[in-house]
Amino acid sequence: MKIGVFYASMSGNTEAIADIITEELKDQNHDVCLEDFMSVQSASELLNYDLTFIGMYTWGDGDYPDECLDMIEEIEQLDLEKHPFAIFGSGDTSYPEFCGALDQLQSLIEEQGGSVVGEPLKIEFNPEPANEAAIKKFVSEALMFQDLKESC
């Protein structure tokens, strides 16, 4: 399966999660492309994969990161054609909307006709070794949902 992992990370927390996801996918022999959002030319690139993971941190009181705003505007114009996405990110529980950008992203993807497989993975700050089991479970569940979709 060809899988894209895209992320936005300011402090390195979401990038660290993306790295763990990528390694887990590679360990399962998937063809994986890992890219920072800043290197993506067009939101339509997100659809070039069998499954797309999107990761971002939450800014302020539940907002998208600034470097994702152009991509979000492009996604608002796309028909995501039931494309499967798995979303993840980092946040801070001291804010009222813990990982609120992920909730907004899930709504946007679904409004544009895409599908979010499983529940978004929300990690506080940097992933600790204790989070690795949850990240691996998230990857397994995303792959399971995708396998079920393909078999229907």
C-alpha cells in the first residue's frame, strides 16, 4: 500500500509522532512518503496515496497552525472523493480545546467527502516512550479500516 504521512510541527512534537508512524508503516512493508506541509505544492498531492496520514499541532485556543492555513483553504475547494485519512497531532491539555485543530480537520475532511479512519490520535506535547503503544495501535487501526474498505 502506498501511504503519505504529512505533518506540520513547530517544536518538533508532531514531527516526532510522524516519524514513529512512518517507521511503524515501513516495518509493515508499506511504501511510505513522509513530508512536511511546507514542502507540499498542492493539497491535491494528499490524494496520491492509498491512505493519507495528516498531523498537525494545535495553535492557541484550538486553531490550525499558520503554516497549514493555505493547505486548509485548498482542501476547502477539493472533492476528497471518499479518500481515507488518518489524523494525528500534538497539543497542550491546559488549553480549553485540546488538539482542537484535529477536530476541525476531521470535520473539514468529512464535509469535503473524505473519510477519517478511526479516531484522531491526540498526544500531549512530545511523544514519550509510553505513547509508542498508542501510536502503533493508531497505525494498526488505520490500516485495518483501510483493509476493510478495500475488501468491500
